[in-house]
Amino acid sequence: MREKLPDWFTKEIVRGKKYFQVIETLKELNLNTVCEKARCPNRGECCARGTAAFLIMGNVCARFCRFCAVQKGVPKPLEKDEPKRIAEAIGKLGLKYAVITSVTRDDLEDGGASHFARTIREIRWENPLVKIEVLIPDFQGSTQALKIVLDARPDVLNHNLETAPRLYRTVRPKADYKKSLQVLLFSKIIEPKILTKSGLMLGLGETREEILEVLKDLRENECDFLTLGQYLAPSKKHLPVKRFVAPEEFENLKKEALNLGFKAVAAGPLVRSSYLAERLFNSKVA
């Protein structure tokens, strides 16, 4: 039996013309979204606003993180025409801000960095005014792979820390906290003008002190944007929720983060890394 959600998780189911346009476009072009594959609670709302976060390089992840609903196993070969289909979908939907993420592809020599770069360039070619945010894996710490993505000039480079370092072995057994921080720092070293972003899931057993330490680490590594959201277990097989964080606590943490110097912060029970990403980007402190 799944945990009972607090009252503040009540969310209206939204439908409409844009919702069905998004669903049909994704189906027609055979594209995946992280909204669907990760069972995001906001997917109906985002589709109704005419947007979605595209998931590239297949729908099977090479890592076995214990919080994520995306299918795990042996990924399939890359689809070479996927970048073009992504660009076509963005044009059809009239997006002004596109979020591109991926499964983790440790099976590929560059972790899929070249595929990210091709996708960014294809979007730029077809939709030159679109802002592009990429949510990337750690590429196993390869600065060469990171540089391939940055050379394609995304507007925002996002890499999520997800949780406190003490919990990595349980939550992200194949990831490394310091390596993830270095993704953000090296991004700034390689391309200082590209904005960086990261996010945390709360409710996995972390303490408030640990959260604040992670926020300080992010700022010390020049991270610009931050998202904080509530972890929800996708199934009984995933890690259980240790605690539901009240909206008031999220608001307090947002104030703490802004005081530390983040340009913009989205914090709340239903906040996810790509949720209202365009609004967060446009709200940044000058």
C-alpha cells in the first residue's frame, strides 16, 4: 500500500486543447518525455500548458538509482534521427523554452554527450529563438564529454545532486557527490556565461543541516539556479518516503537559498527539476 499523501498534494487534473496537441505530437514523432517515464505528478499540468521535458537516448537507463521510475536495464542503440524529431516537435508546439534530459548511458563512449550536442544544434537550426536547458548525467566525470555539450551552447546546464552525500550509497549507488558537484563547477570553468542549475529531492531521510550544507556546496561551486521538491516513491520497490516536508518548510529553505546567492529558486512539494523551468529562468536576478 502506498503512503497516504498530505492534503497539500491535492492537484486538479487539467486537460484541454494544448494537452491533446502535446500528446498527439509526441506520439506522432515517437518521442519520450521524462514527464511520463518518471511518472511526474505535474505531467498533466505541463501538457495542458503546451510543454513537456523531452527524454532522449531511449527510455532504458543504465543505472539503478533507487528513487527513479525510469526503466532500468540494457539500453538500445541511439536513434540518429531523434535530434531532428525533437526539433520538429518543438516547432510544432511553438515552444519558447525547451528542456532536454536523458537516461544515463554509461554504455556509450562519451555517455551520450555527442547526442546531446546534436540535439541542441538541431533545435537551434530549426528554432533559433528557443532557449534550451539540458539536464545531463555526470558522464562518469568526463570533462571532455561535458565540453562537447557546452560547445553546443545550451542556455542552462542542469545536473541534479538529488540528495545529501550521506545518502548517496542508498539513493544513487553508482553516482558520486563530489563528481556531481564538479560537473557544475567545471561547466562554469569551461563556459562561464552558461547558467547552471541543480535540484534536490527532500524526504529521503536527510536533515535540515545536511540540506543547508548541500546548498552551500552548490553555491561554492557557482550553481545559479536551484529546485527543491518532495520525493514520492514511484512504487513499493523504490525507496520509501521518510518524511513529507510541509510547504512552509520549503518556503523557508527557498529564503535560505536566495540569501546564499542563488539567482532563482523553485521550492515546493510538487516542484521538479524541469517544472516551470522557463518561469524560473525568466525570474533570475539580474
